[in-house]
Amino acid sequence: MSKCEQCIVRQFTSLKHLSKEEVVRMSKCKTSKIIKKGDVLFEEGTPINGIFCIKDGVCKVSKMSENGRNQIISLIQRGDLLGERSLISDEVSNLSAVALNDMEVCFIPKEEIIRDLQRNNAFSMSVLRDLATSLKNADNLIVDMAQKTVKQRLAETLLYLHTKFDTNSEGAIDIQLSREDFSNIIGTATESAIRLLSEFKKKKIIAFKGKNIMILDSASLEKIAQGFHNLL
């Protein structure tokens, strides 16, 4: 595991605002971990006591509803920080995080981050901007769940995944999600997600490459996302 001052991933996060002295000190107290696919980084209702810096891999962050359904809030990947909200609010985690593939993460203790937040204004403002962006995304999710159809939400999700993760050597979206994951992102039953994905495939909007999905007609997906799916 590399030292923080040598890690290129740090340049993608708020940690880039730390001074050399702060980075060296942080490097001495952080711990590096390998999280296997399907393993839990943290669970809802438990204290995190620090932040995770994602060096490699992807995890899904979700919230359990009262009826026992998981709602996936976001997908966190290489170059992201995770856990800032619990850190600043001094509360137990409101969310759970599970690895979608093998991950390499660094865990930085709460005491170290709080010290830097108090002393480094540029770092503090960067963390606040990230939290503001997360809040905006949560607001958008609430509106989407209330006002958009399941088909619209699925189309938006496919376009979002294509933008966020790009494509692999075969031209498919470079992230594998189960049908249950799709249903937990768009807020519907797994059977409904499977039916809609099959409908998109039948209309040649998408194609399946093993467990991956290839977008064949992004223009149609955009029309569906905008509410013009009755014309397709």
C-alpha cells in the first residue's frame, strides 16, 4: 500500500487541499484494507469513526426503508470519499455501503480529519461542497421517485451509468449490477426491472454482454428519460 503523499487518487478528492505536513501525518495513522465483493464497509445505524478514501473498486450506498426495501442512493468509485456526513454530524451512519466488486480502500480516523477540518479552510470548504452536492442529488432523487415513471428512472439510470463508468473493451457499461440492484436504484420490484430491461432489449435500445449491458440507442433512452416513451 502506498503512502498518501505518493497516491494519485488523493488528487481526485478533497484531500488534495491538505498540506504536505498534513498528508504525511495522515499517512501515518491511516489503515489500508481490501474489501471483497459483497462485503460490507459499514452498516446503517453503526458509527463510522472516520472516512474511507476509495483507491479502487465500486460500492453501493443504500438506505433501508420501513417496509424492508433497500433504496440505493449512490454508487461510490475510485477517487471518492465516503463517510463525511457521519463524521461532521457526529451521528451513527444513516446508510449502508456494500462492495460491488473487490475494493482497495484507506480508512482515516475521525480525530485526524476533524483536526484538518478545523485548521485547513480550503479542505473544509471542499468537504462542504461535496456534502452540498450530495444533498442536491438527494433532492433530485426525491423528485424523481415522486414524479417520474419507473421506465423513465431506468432510462436515466442507464445513461448515468454509461456516463459515470464509461465502457469496457467490448463496448458495454463498465460496471456489473444485478437485476436486484437495478430495482433498488429505480425503486421498483425486481420483476418489474427485469421486464423493462427485456423490453429495452427487444426494442434494440440495449443489448446484454454476459452480465454487462451495452447501450445501442442512447437517443431513445434520452427520449424515454424525458417522458416521451409513449412514442417509442
